[in-house]
Amino acid sequence: MPEISVILTSFNHEKYIAETINSVLAQTFNDFELIVWDDCSTDGSWDIIQSYRDPRLRPFRNEERRRGFYGINHAIREVAEGSYIAIHHSDDVWEPHKLERQYSFLQKHAEIGAVFSHARAIGEDSQVLDDNQHFYAQIFQQPNRSRYQWLNHFFYAGNALCHPSVLIRKTCYDDCGLYKTWLPQLGDLEMWMRLCLKYEIHVLQEPLVSFRVRDNEANASGNRPETRIRHANESLILLENYRQLNDIEQLIKVFPTAVQFRRGSNSDPLFALAMTALTEQTALWHKQFGLSLLYELVGDVAASSRLKQYYQFDYRTLIPLSGKYAVFGDALSAGSVAESKATPPLQPWLESVRWSPCEQQWAEEVIAQWPPFSCEFVLVKRHEADSASQTVASLHHQWMTTRWQVMTLDASLVQSLNQVMLQGDSEWIAVVDAGDVLAPDATFRLAQAVRQHPEWQIIYSDEDTISAEGQHTQPHCKPDFNLDLLRSMPYTGSVILIRRTLFSELGGFDPQFAGAEEYDFMLRAWEKTGHGGMGHVPEVLYHRRQDSVGRMPLSMEQILHSCEQSLVCHLERLRIRASVLRGPFPPAMRVRYELERTPLVSIIVPSRNQLPLLCRCLESIIEKTRYPAYEIIVVDNGSDDGETCAYLDLLEQHPEASGNRIRVLRHPGEFNFSAMNNRAAEIAAGELLLLLNNDTGVLHEDWLDEMVGHGLRPEVGAVGAKLLFPNGKIQHAGVVLGMRGTADHPYIGHEGNSPGHFGRAQLTQNLSAVTGACLLVRKSLYHQLGGLDESKFKVSYNDIDFCLKIRESGYLIVWTPWAILLHEGSASQKGGVEVQLEGEKLERFQNEQSEFTQRWLPQLPFDPAYNRHLSLCNTDVLLEDQVPLTWEPSWRPRPRILVHPADRYGCGEYRVIAPMRALRNAGMVQGWETSRYFNTAEIARFMPDSMVFQRPFDEAQFTLLERQHKLIKTFRILELDDLMTNLPVKSVHKTHIFKDMPKLMRRAASLCDRLVVSTEPLAQAYQGLVGDIRVQSNYLDNGTWDALKPQRRNNPRPRVGWAGGIGHTGDLEMIVDVVRDLAHEVEWIFFGMCPEVLMPYVSEIHTGVALSEYPTKLASLDFDLAIAPLEDNAFNRAKSALKLLEYGILGYPVICSDIIPYQNNIPARRVANRYRDWVKAIREWIADREALAKAGDEIREHIRTHWMLEDHLDDWLKAWLP
């Protein structure tokens, strides 16, 4: 019997199934069987599966669609003979040594139940997706964890193990059970939960699997509305597995914070699980799970009695909790689901980009230094009754003083508007329709643009629409001036600003184009000034009224006709022979350029093997191309497939079969796409070159006419086409610089007829680059620029690099949606075309990507054909939700600092989040705090003066930092707040610290210029990590703490309390005898945690709360005296005095251990860590309640005077700036 049973499930992956099967049959470990289970595929998958004759392959097929895990379960239970099971999917690929590596590991480690590996994410075209490009590229790069740590990770973060990477002992399935077929999306995660409840697992730290990510999130778990809903529903079911943690000690190993719910033999693990899920909630299903457990416990008589006795929890405690956590989201907070109204998507975005008071103050400082802005607005009313009050108010509230006048149009319409606009002496003039509104910063932004670009003669901005309810919708984030897009649609909208001299020279608006007068003026302005005179401010400065019908009393058909006639006249003035047709939607148009001549086009098709693709490509060209003058040069890169070689020989021997159109150029050697095209260009006879991939197919006969029509325009350097996947979805609608870190295709995977952002996926336009899969260029220009760079970009980025060279030479790149071809997608980079190993291809890709980024980094963040308010982190062209990435790059009134906290708890808050918040509120920085690490292009958009990284020890973070360290020269700061290399033995955190922490810290420090720590002992401990180490103390922020002051209760027994996190077991166990012996003299109050050994002597135990609630909760406890015991160990000696600050600001007098963190000038009582010293100090202070209160007042005043964050912002700024 075989040692391993490989179970491969298949459904409709005809395109990939052979590659998947081959990757199994090519394994270096041979003792396996391959069970292929097909789920009634409707494509050619089953035929491909049956075509294999390898005796190791055993094919099975369902009689009907079963979906989910049916095939895997059936194979494990009924068919598999191996002692080990490997799972595989029909679109993923294994490395040849996968099984060998994993089998060897399990043979050596009997304690491990299953072994996984890292996974490399690849796209539909097999292109490697780096960590900037896709969620899946990061999620499967996990470090090793204990089974308890994995259970914690599954609970809060979800799945991070790649299913097709697993090799698992079959006995694990026997012990844990099979997959739950009714969980189609999270069934594998549910399996891993049950596995880790019983077995340890291991992740090999190398990518042994290529996991395919489908375009448009088509994976079973892709980011689509239905999968997000299903994920939430199934997640709640999965959490039920955690009920099996029915021992408090085992639960604490999974959730260290649950230590605060330990009550010895009276502990209730289910209650601890419920409260952990609630108080550390990260998702709605955690809240719902936690509350459902509490309802269950309170409803059980015995359990309810136990909770009340040992946790002071009963139904009265549950009532406020049940009203606090909205398990169905926030929709119920304002009423019923039916009554609540969803926030319009633009509203929160608009709020986030609105100027803060500090930013407005910065602008006012600058405005005070500028001369007055010579600008006049003409407010146009169609009728005297039209309301202009909102428009006038928006003009009145401009930051820069401006002039305006109101006019009502009469019968002469455009003439009367011209007369008004030509009067006056202001340098700039603009038109605003009654009811429309200008943003308050409009004149400031425009004046700023004029100062930066004195050559501009006309300026337009972005805009949105105001609904009847006053909501902002439809933000139109426009590109910089785009001639071909303007010829496709009047995308510039209302012209906001025109230089009066230009308006006069052009004779104002042309009356014959009433209704399209501004569009016509834009065209004539470009004819007069060229690209250099056309300005764009990428900010939403104009808010158009939704019910606006325009200032002219014309029908939509009349306006469209005016636009078309204006465009016709524009082309006639330029003596361009072309026809203007209606576009795909109003007011879009199509310009069809007439072919005055038909020069020869040399179509270059690089290829190697892949005969079906090559045949389809060549035959579709010959059968469907109407353009008469073309030749085809097939560049063969050493094909060794017999049928392909015979076909190429036939083409060479019988050229007449193709009408003497096809030539074959032999180009043996390594796969170098650039060199293949360059060699063909050298022998090409055509005036024009068309680079065409062999995995394309012609769909319409006029495709080449369309491309040549643009290619013959003297101002055009290159032309690209619209490419569709075989399923009809978009593969190429142009290239956006910076997208996903370098450059990528917008709208990839969207429906073929998807309009895109304001119709741009359907309109001819200028772009910065188009794909080389179908690219037309003049041969003379190709040679002038040196062709494709065959040295630096052999396979990847050669086309974009070439397009950018064309753009730099002053030519336009045109993308036309009217030339449509089929494109499989990078077929030359898969299917065995390259003989390189996957690892070598990945290394080459990364090198080419790095070279491209380094060469063109200044161009990547701000693609003129895109907009900085649109996101670069995905291909869907969404609004940018990270505010600093939208900032004007030249507007830097304060230092720019980007900070990355490691968490949202105390460490992240005190060391990163609060200082940045205070610095921003004080107007000292242009700063931003986020847990998301930006990709390279996004960092270049922000271009911070410095970046702060708190504990960046995740592998994905390291990869990104190392790449950016080479490319972006900004000052980097490493922030550390604890001695992470030397945790106390009893610390609950010790098992959760990476074992190779010193190595990780050295790696992080090597990428940073400075280390900032909270104490001098920390600085000394980390000497040698980096040359520049700064000590920046912890402080409290006024907004959170200063208003809090507890009421002293004057209880018969004084309330003596401790508050802190779960890592203080050793510190508290040090004072067990003290707590015991004083239990009859004081009320002991413990907040956050309480070791089991102390519980019999404690009056109140308060569980931890969310950080936002912590200050208020601590103040509500009304301590008469607070204690701060610390063991004397290396970790504690490196701590800060933060605990004294938190106690002191609330007026709690403090007794603390006399060790380094507390040896300062804060008025607290310090004692040696001896029983008699602690007892004596406590008894002395509680004996004199008046003195105790006075000590509380003294420490509170001291903290308020010396330890408030807002008084030390200069120090923080110095620590964070170069």
C-alpha cells in the first residue's frame, strides 16, 4: 500500500488541471497514490483527468454536483490506502519536493499530527503576487506556533494555513473526525480547530505550494458580499469548538487574558471564554458567541449561582452587557432595521478628508503671506426666482477673500454670460450655477495651484453631487488633462477657473454650442495652450446640485448634439479626418480616425510550444482582420514539442498557405520576451510594429483599423487594446502606475461591459502605460528608444518601462476600448514555456520588479491618468480611505510622520497612538497612525519625514520593510517598550514570545536609523542594536485622564487596590502573605487579574476592560491606597513608572517596590520587597486617613504638573524626527 494518499478535488478547472496533476506526478517522493475526485465538471476537466495513464492516478467522479468537502471525506473514508493524507486543489501547484520534505519531517517528529508549508500566491495568469498585491500573498507566510497559540490565532484572526499545503496523519482524521460538509467556506478552518485541540502542528518555512488567486475574488473564499456574509455566519458555528476547552488552565494557555477569571477549583471556563470573547471582541460573531454563552449560563440555576458567588455576575450584570454589544452591527442603534438608513458611502470619506482646525490654521498662516487672489466668480441664475443663497454662502465662507456677482440669463444666453465675464479687471474668472456649492478651501487650493503652475491658463477640479437631502454622492476623481478622454466625454465638468486673458483671446464662449459652451471652450483652450496650459486640482472643490438641469433651457438631446458638433469643429480646425459617433452612454462619444493610408504592420508573436494557443492566435488574425496590410513574425523560442515544430516547419516551407503573411524567426536560448521582440523588430518590414502575445485571439474585424487609426496620429507614441479573459471579463483596460505597489491593471476581473469609474473602462483615453500583450508602436520610435530593455526586464515590466520612455519623449499613450481581443493572460510564463524552476522565476520577477520600482519610483505614486484620491492597494478603483495618501504632495506645512502601533492596547496607546494624537491636535505634525503597512507606491505618495515601527516582527512586515529600505530613503525609527529578550519566568506572555526574538530584533534594527525606548535600562540593554538610541518617557494625556477624580468613600476599612495586566503573576505572588495577613484590616481590590492563591483574601475582583474604558473604570474603584509591587528582575528593572502615573493622576496614594522604575521624584512611598516592610508601610498609612488623602492630593498635583503628555510634545517630536 502507498505511504501517502493525495486527494485532489476538481471542478471546472480545465485551464489548470493538467498543471496541477503534473505537479503531483513529478514529486521526488514516489510512494503515493493520486485520488482525483471530480465534482461533475462541465468543461473539459474530466476528459483531461481520464487521459492520464499513470497507474498511481485513480480517477473518481460524482454522479451529481455535491460541492464542498464531499469528495475529500469520501476519499478518506472509502478509498485512501495511505497512512498519510495530502489535500490538493485542481488549480494549485506543488513544488517537486513538497511530499519528500513533509514526509521526512513527520517521520522524525511523532508528536506532530500534521505539517503545512508556506504558500506562494499566484494569479490566474500564474504571475506571482508579492506581499503588496493581495491578501493571500501574506496570509500563508506564518511562523510556527504551539497548538494553543494556533487556537488563539484561529479565534481572532481566522485561517492562516493553506489547505493544499497539508500533509496529515490519517489517524488524525480517525481521531478528530472528517470535514463538516455543511460548512462550504470555512470547513478547513473548522478542521484545523479540532486538530489543534488534540495535536501539535508544524509549518515548514518555505513555499511548497503555489496557491492560485482568482481574478475578481472568484475563489471560494474571495472577498465578495456573499462570501463575507457566509464567513460571518459560519464563524459563529466554528467558535462552538472552543467549548471543549473545559479546563481553566487549558483555556488560559489559549487566551492568556483569561487568567483574570481563574478562581481555583471554582473557576468556570465557559464564563471565562464568554467574557474573553466579549472584552477582546474583534468581530460581531465574537460578541454574539460571548453573549449567547452568558445567556446560557445565567439561565442555568447551578451555573448562575456559581457565577454570582465567585464572579459577582448575575442577570442584573448581564442586562447592561446585552445592551452594550451590538451583535447585529450598529444598524439598531438608531431604530429598527427597517427604519435605519445606511450612511451614504461618500459621507464618511468626505468627513475624513475635510480640513481639521489645525490644518485650516496652517492654510491661514500661508494665506497671510500671499498677495490677494485676483479672482471673480459669476453666479448664474436661470430665472430670477432661482435660489442662490447656498451658493452665495459658500463663496462668502471661502478662506481667501474673493469677489462674485450674480447674473440672471436672458434670451441671449451665452452672449450675456460673455459680456459679464469680459468685464472687470480680475486675473481669473469662473462660472458657478445657482444652487451649486464651492468647498470652503476652493479658492485656497486654486490660488495654491496657480502659484505652483504659473503656466496654467485654465483649471478644473474634482467634483461630486449633492442630493436633495444634502448628502454627497458620486465623487468624480478626474485625471490630469487627458486629450483623448476629453474627446470621448466632457469629463472636466464645470470649468472652475479661466485666465481672463485667455477668455478674451478666444472670444469667450461660442454661442453656437449653447449647452456645451464650457466643453467647447476646453477644446479651444487646448488648441491654444497645449497640454502645458491645462491645469487640474485633484480635490473635490465643486459640489453640484443633483437636480440641476444646467444653466441653459435645453433638452439632453440638444446638449449632446452641441457636444458632438463642438468636437467635430475641433477636429476640423486641426484638419483631422475623423467621424464622431455616439458613445456607450450619454454624454460619451467615439472618435473614429479615418485611415488616409494603410502602412504595413508587422505583428510580432513570440512563442514556444503551446501549439493550440499559437494556432488560435494566427488563424484568428488571418480570418478576422479587415486591415489589408500586415505581416506576422512568429518568434520561436526553441520549441521542442513535435507538433509545434512540425507546424512551424510547415509555415516556413509553405508561406503561400498564409498568403505570404507569416514568417518564422528562430530564437533559441533562454526565455527573454524583450529580446524576442527586439530581434523581430530588426527584421520587420512594417512601418508599424504590433507586439502581440500568442495567447490572444482576434474577436472583431476592425480591431487593427482602430489601432492603426490612433497609431498614425503624430502625437501618439503607442496604442493599447481592450483585452478580455475567455470568460468575458476584463483582463486589460490599461495600466495604472503604483497600483498594488508597482503597476497593475485596473478593473481586472470585472465584467467585460463594466463602465468603470465614471465610464472610463468604456472610453478611449490617454494612459501612462498599456500592456505589451497587444501594443502598437511606430518602428522608428521603437528603435529610437532602444526597444524593450532585454537586460533589466527580460520577462516582466518591459512593456510598462517602454511606455514610460515613450511618455517621457513627449508622446501620448492611447488605450482604446474599440479594439477588443481575447487574452488568456501570461501564457508564455506558464505551461512549461520556461525551463527555469519556480524559485528561479520568482527571484527573477522580484529582481525585475525592484529594478522597475527603483527606475520609475518618482512616477509611481501620482499617475496623471489616475487620481491620488483613488486607492493604489487594489485594482477596483475605490476611494482612498487612508487620508495622508490623498494629501497634496507639495503641501508640507509641518513635518510628516507615519507611525505603526503594534497593538491597540496599552503599549500601542501610550507609546505610539497617544503621542501621535497629541502632536496632531497641537498642530505640530502632519501625522498619521495606522496598523496597515503601506506598499511602496503608497509610501511614496505620503513621503513621510520619518516612520515609526513598533515591534515589526511579522515576516510580511519584514519583507515589505526590507524592500522599501532599498527604495525609499526616509528616516525609520524602531519603538520598543519592554525587555522582550528576558521575560519573567512566571509571565503568561513568555510562551507567546518568538523563540528567536533576539534575531528578530537585530533584523528590525538593521532596517531602522534609531531606536526609541521608554527607560534608560532598556537603552542600556539594547546597546549595539543601532547606533542612535533615544529614551522617551511615558506620559498621560490630558484628554483621557485629567478630568477623572474618584470620590473618597471613607469606608470603615480602607480600600487598598492593585490594577494591571495579566503579566504580573510573579509580582503579585510576591505579596501573598501581605494580602493574607491584612485581609481583616483592609478591603483588597484587584482589577485586571488576581492570582488564584490571593482570591480567598480579596474583597473585590474586577475583570479587565477595553482600553478605552480603563481610565474610567480605574477611577470608579475609589482606592484609598494603591500598591505597585514589582519583582526585582531584569524585565521589571527596564519598565517605566507608568503605573505610578495612572494611580497618581487619580489621587491614589501609592506604596511601591523600591526598584529602578519607581526610583524617581514621584511622591510615592517606596519599600523593599520584604514582608515586614510592606505590612509596616500599609498599616502606617491606613492608620492616618487624613494623611493618606493629603498624600493622594500631592501625587495628583505632581503628576499633573510634570507628567502630562501635552507638556512634553517637543520631546516626542525630537525623538521621532531625524
